[in-house]
Amino acid sequence: MLYTLTLYVLLGIGLAASVGFLVLHRPRRFFRVTEINASWWVIIVGLLYARSLMLLGIRGARPGETWWDSAISIGFLTAIDVLLLVRFFSYLWYLREHPEKRS
């Protein structure tokens, strides 16, 4: 039960961070290399998180066979969440420091 709850929380945080970034960041030229770096990886991770949440809701959580298997899964998910949160909050900081860049 704790494993399932942890997955829901981490996937929810990551999806919220990626959607939040994409809502705030609306590039004019979406296919520039800078924009691909800024937002496409966030889109891909957000789609993977949405898929994982749907599958978690449909199939339920299947913890690993050993404790370290589950720990590695939760660890990687936490690391990706941290990267998404850094992207989201650094963009908020950028918008605050450069108000002329707001759309």
C-alpha cells in the first residue's frame, strides 16, 4: 500500500511540474534547437508520467521482488521529479527576473 501511494505521489508531482512548465512556457518557434531543449524533453517525460499514472490506476502497483528493486524504482522516479521541479522553478525564477519575456 505504501509503495502504491508513493508511486501516485511521485507521478502526480512530476506530471504537475511538467504540465505547469508547459503551461507557462509557450514558445513562438517551437522547432528551434533551444526550444527543443527547453520543452520537448518535458513533454516526453510528462507523457510517460501520464501513461504510468493511467496504468497504475488500471493495473495497480506491482512492487519489485526484492526491497532494493523497489528502492531503485522509487529512487529513479524521485530523481526525475527533482529534475522536473528544478526546470519548473528555474523557469518561474527566469520569468520573475525577466518580466519582458512573458507572453
